[in-house]
Amino acid sequence: MGVPMQFSIILQQVVNGLSLGAVYALIAVGFALIFNVLKFSNFAHGGVLGISAYAGYIAANQFKLPLIPVILVGMVTGAILAVLVELIAFRWIRLQKGQLVYFFVTSVTMLMLLEQVLIIRFGASFESYPYTLVKVRVLQFGDVTISVTYLLSLISTIIAFSGLIYVLKKTKIGIAIRAASNDLTATSLMGINVNMVIIAAFIVSGMLGGLSGVLYGISASLSPQIGQIVVKGFIASVLGGLGSLTGVAVAAVVLGVLEVFLISTIGSGLSPVVIFLLMVVFLLVRPHGFAGVSFSDKA
Amino acid sequence: MLEIKNLHSGYNKIEVLHDINIKVPDGKIVVVIGRNGAGKSTLLNTISGLVKIKSGSIEMNGQKIPSAPHKIVASGIIQVPEGRRIFPSLTIAENLIMGGYLASNAEMNVRKEEVYNTFPILCQRENQQAGTLSGGEQQMLAMGRGMMAGPKILLLDEPSLGLAPLVFTQVFELIIKLNKERNMTIILVEQNATIALKMADYAYVLENGCVVIEGPGEELIKDARVKAAYLGAAVKTLKEPSPREYLE
Ligand SMILES: Nc1ncnc2c1ncn2[C@@H]1O[C@H](COP(=O)(O)OP(=O)(O)O)[C@@H](O)[C@H]1O
Ligand SMILES: [Mg+2]
């Protein structure tokens, strides 16, 4: 019996890792979208994610909304909040033609500010989404037990990314977001209002952030520090080679699987240490990340 | 008619352009020549709204042009920037869609057809990433992307830079064709003064941010100062046929 038992555990771990990786991928892609357009690391994304996770929690807990509306509440909150952050915090720096470091510092400040809002409202305790939100908790396939909340993360991520790909490849505004990632000034020379494109990028990024917050909240638990998982998105973005969203998503999934395996083997204390070391080594070997492609100027 | 009146512009505290006066009548080719750093790109970027006007004005048909770059494009003034600045990770087709961002779908299809007829290579590579194109092909794409907007006034910033002779000819032929057949107004910035002056209806020489010489193209070619400063070395090395001769 030993061998099939082990296999089933491994399979469960893989599913757990993939679903955690899926959430990381949502975070990382939302993070990378803004990095690509504005060229700074937007840690405020973590704050957006955190508030959205709690918005979903309130929708589920106090308003007793079912799963899909709860997810939508999280996404809409994320979109609105991300746009507010852009309008209040970043646009002004942009108009002053501020250096990138100001954006970075502001984004970290926004993360702490939004986190503080959660601490004031909810204290330092942990909360959970109501258990009844996902009614069937596990699926049993022979020896293999799969958590439905994990499956939910996976499936939601796949749906979200399908939507994202459609928007970025097939709609004018989506193509404009990719164009702006290449060259913001040239984008304005196309007659495109770059402020609108930036707003669109924040909406998309905020929706992904809101979704990741709710999914993470449902499959794990909520604390006001939840926004700090944006660091995982940051790591995955860097490993994936920021420019390529596909690379970023793949790196995030790898990171999720790796983390689940490390935690189950060496424990949750050492796991982050190993991950940071791996990140450093990897970047020494491949400074442009997994998918790092750079187009050189051609004469 | 585009009219630049007593224009001063530049970056932050540095003024680059000083008291520029330029008239661009409809349907004409106006050329601006000048050395590296003279302020040619700054001039085009001021027209496009990328560089702020410090004082003076830019008017189209007696009306001040808008200040936001995207509104300037909407008013029909399109720039093909220096160094092409195509979107490398977008496909060629997507680059063209961006060029025609403000156009209706119907206009977009007609113009895309035109661009593909002008540059068949772009059609063949439609779904390829633009960053994989050669320099000459990227210039074709940049021109095509500009055409997608349906410009009334086309601003071209050194389109010949680094081009092989064959592409070079093709690009200048296109400029003349757009001007003659479409009656498109062209402002052409060039270091390659010989060819540019030959096709110019009127030309300006920019030095250190000031217009120092101006006149009809043929006159400037004969001008002793222009010859000495801008044509001397160039004439000896230039082997490309003049596009005008080529067409006629
Ligand atoms: N973004 C910028 N910031 C500050 N100075 C600039 C900028 N771009 C160009 N300049 C300066 O403006 C002057 C004119 O440059 P430019 O218009 O690019 O000349 P040209 O196109 O004729 O080669 C140069 O002295 C250049 O250093
Ligand atoms: Mg220049």
C-alpha cells in the first residue's frame, strides 16, 4: 500500500502547489502589468488585494452573498481601489515627471496605509470566509483527496487569464496596454490618450488583484497583513522576466509548487530562505528571467 | 496651413528652440535640415505636443492646435518619430491597428490594404513580432503606421537614418507619392540634406535652435553657406538616386 499512498500524497501536493501558484500568478500578472506600463514596482497592489479580500469577506459574512457575487465584489473593489491609487498617488508624480524612486516609495506607503486601514477596522486577528461559501469542501478520487477551494483557485485563474488574453490580444484598448508597455510616448503619438490606457491597466490589474485576494482568503485565511503576499508576486515577476506576462505566470506557478513542496519537506521556517536563495542564484544565471527577451535596436 | 509663430520651447529650464517662425502651406513639402543637436526633433516633438511650448504658438488654419499629444493626432498631425519607435513586442498587424487607433473599422481596413500594397513585405509578415524586422522593414512599418492615422500633416523625423539604399529610395518615393497623390502636407526633418532639399518646396536650416537660413529648396541647394556646411561632405558620399529623378 505504501507506494500508492505516496503517489496520492504527491498528487495532492501538486494540486495544492498549482492552486497556490495560480493565486501567485494572478498577483504577479497584476503586478507586472503596471510594471510594464509605468516601469516601477507597484507594491500598493498588495494593499488593493488586501482590501478586496476583506470586501469579499464582508460580502460573504455580513451580506450572505453566494460565491460568484463574492468574487465579483472582490474584483470590482480591486478595480476601483487600483484606479483610486493611480489617481491619488501616482498620476500626480507622473505629471511632475517624478523619478521612478518616488513611485516606488509611494507604492510602499500606499501598501502600509491600506494595511493600516484593515488593522484599524479588524484588529490584528485572523478571519475566515464563512465555511458555507463553498459547500462541497473536498472531492475524493480513490486515494486522492482534492480540496474544492484549491480547485476553485485553479479554475478561476484559468478563466481570468483566458479573459485577460482576450482583452490584451483582441481589443484595441488591450493592444494599447501592450503598446504602452513597449513605449508610452510612441503610444501617445498614435492618438491614444495614455492616461486612459494607464487607467485601463490599473482596472485590469486591480481586478486580478481583487480576485487573488478573495481566492487566497477563501483557501487560506485573512489577516490585515494579507497584502504582503504581493512579495510573492514580485518574486515571480522578477523570475519570469517582467516583460513577458506568460513568463511571469509560469514563474508564479513554479514558485507555488516549489513552496508547497518545501514547506512539506523542510518546513515553513526555512522555505522562504531557500526560495530567496534560489531567486538570487537564478537571477545570476539568467538576469532577464525565464522568458527574458529583449529586442535590440536595429540600424 | 500650419504656422509656427515666435516659438520657444525646450526641456525644464533649458530652452532649446528660440523664436522659431515656420509656415507650412497645405500640400507642400517643408524640409528642416540641421546638424545633430540643432533641435530638429525638439521642433517636431513640440508640434506633436510631447515638448511643452514656453512661448509663441502653433496654429492650424488660424486656430491654436490642442496641447495633448493624442488630441493633436486627432486633429490630423501625425509624427513618424526618429528611430522608428515601432512597438517591438506587438505584431506588425497590431502595430498598424495602433496607428489607426482613432480610425473607424472601415477606414482601418482600407488603409491597411494601402499599407500592404505599398510594402508587401509587411503583409507577408503580418503576424510576426515587429521587433524581429530588419531596420529597413521597421522604417516601412513606422511609415505604414503613420499612414494608418490618415494624416493631413505628416511629420517625418530622419526617416533615412541608417537605411540601405534600396529602402531609402522606397521611403522617399513614398513621401513624394503621399504628397503628390494625396496632397498630404509633409514636414521632413533630415540630416541627409541633398535629397531632402531636392524634394523640398521650402526649407529651413536650424542651428543651435534658431532658424538661420530659409528659402525654396532649389535656392538652398545653391546657397553657399548651405553647400559649405551641409552638402559638402554629403555630396561626395551620397550615391542614392534622387527620388524625383527616379519617378520622372
Ligand atoms: N529629453 C531631453 N531633455 C533635455 N534635453 C534634451 C532632450 N532631448 C534633447 N535635448 C537637447 O536638446 C537639444 C536638441 O536636441 P534634438 O532636438 O534631439 O536635436 P536634433 O534632432 O536636431 O538632433 C540638444 O542639445 C539635446 O541635448
Ligand atoms: Mg533628432
